[in-house]
Amino acid sequence: MCKVSVVIPTYNYGQFIGEAIESVLVQTLPASEIIVVDDGSTDETEEVVSLFGDKVRYLRQENRGVSSARNNGTANSSGQFVAFLDADDIWESTKLKKQFAKFREDSEIGLVSCGMREFDSQTGETIAIHLEGSEGWVAGDIVLGRPVIGPGGSIVVKREVMDDVGGFDTRLKNGEDWEFCLRVAKKYKVGFVAEPLFQYRNHDANATKNIDEMERSTLLAWATAFDTTDETLLKLKRRSYGNLHKVLAGSFLHSRQYPGFIRNLVKSLWYRPSLLRYYLQRPFGWTANDHFP
């Protein structure tokens, strides 16, 4: 049986991490190891993790961000596959089993993602079920911002693939999942399980709440994505940037940061003038269902 290492990065999520670990321990396809990488927490994280004894390996580092923590956990793992789970999220018990079935279907698949249930941290109520995704050679879909792959907690990747494309970009504090998955998708097929096997906790500390950091990181991620000689991807560059600035404009609008909204609105139209019709058909409400990949 193939060995899978589960890496859980955490920063001050002591109140959630126990539930995350439990969701890994009850997997119908057991993980070979669970590695928690504490990114400099100052809360009760270490004490909570210690309650699991030798079922969990605990690593601590100075605060360097989620990408660094994931890379650290991967470097200290031994599995043929690596799965990631953020400390504030949860897996369904059949997640690994159903994702590994995808790997067995096609040896060219390097990464498998899955659907997601987004829920309210306070009430536990479902906010949305996200089953959008596609599989195969999907790099073009990813750069256009289509919902191909979910957050980091939804993915399982072959170690040989991660060794080939490199780890998560430590310069990014937002969009690092997107950028990593795109690097994989440029060279390997992607698999997708259209079931909500991953539960994403929506709360005030989510990284996407910081719109200024979202803008900085995603612009850096896009610049990296298009630093390529792949003509197929380069042909999508203007559409991709237009879509990106549309989403950023919507995020700034919803947070009532109007200079950022106007800046990104103008840029989106410069890259994709055809978006004007879209905006005019949805005055002031056109961003309600937009999301960032």
C-alpha cells in the first residue's frame, strides 16, 4: 500500500487543531504519518497536539508563513504521497480513499483535488457546497481563474511530482495553493473527486480577509505563472489578468476600499474590454458571486 504523509501547518489554531487531527485519524485509508508544523504559535497549540501522543509528530519553527510550514513538513516526511490540511479545516473520513482511487485510474495524474463544504465557524451551518472542478490537462483553466482546484486542504500530490516542481512559494501569503497547483498542472494531469470531502471553516482569521495582501500575493503569483515560454498559456495572459483584476475589484468593493476597487476595475477593463458589458448588466452587485481560486 502506498504511504501518505499528512502535513498540517498551524499558527495559533489551538482551538481547532484537535478536530483537524481527529479527522485524519478516522480516515478509512489510514495515513502513514501526521506531521504538525507549528509556525510560531503563542496559544495552546503544542499542548493540544501533545494529547495525541506518538500518533502525531510535532515540529516547531519561527513564524515564516504557511508556505514555509508546508515545505518544512514535506521535507521531514517519508510518504510516497503528501496531503495537506490546514489546522482550522476538516476532512471527511473517506477523503484519502476516494482520492487514491483517482491516482489508480491514470498514472499520469500528479495531483488530486476534491469538492468542498464551506461552513460557518460559529454556527457550523453550511454556507456553500463547492463541487466545481475539472480534471486532465487543466493549466489553461487554472490561469483563467476557473474553479478547477480547491484550497490546499483539498489536495494530495505525489512526492515525485512535488520534488519535480518544487514546494510552495514562501513569498506568497495568499494564492500560494493556486500557484503551486498551476506548476503541477503545467507538467502533469490533475484528478478531481466531485464530492465535498473537505470542510473549509469560514472565520474572521481566514487569509482571504486581508484584501491588500491578497492583491500583493496574487499579482506576484500571476507574474510567476506567466514567466514561461509556453505559447498556449501566454495566449491566455490578457484574459487571465482581466479575470484576476475583476475578482480583486470585487473584493475591494465588498470591503468598501474604493480606491482599490477603482484601480482594479480599470485594469480589468484594460486587459479585457469585453468585461464592460458584464459590469453594466450587474451595477453595484456584479461581484456578489465572484470568488478567488
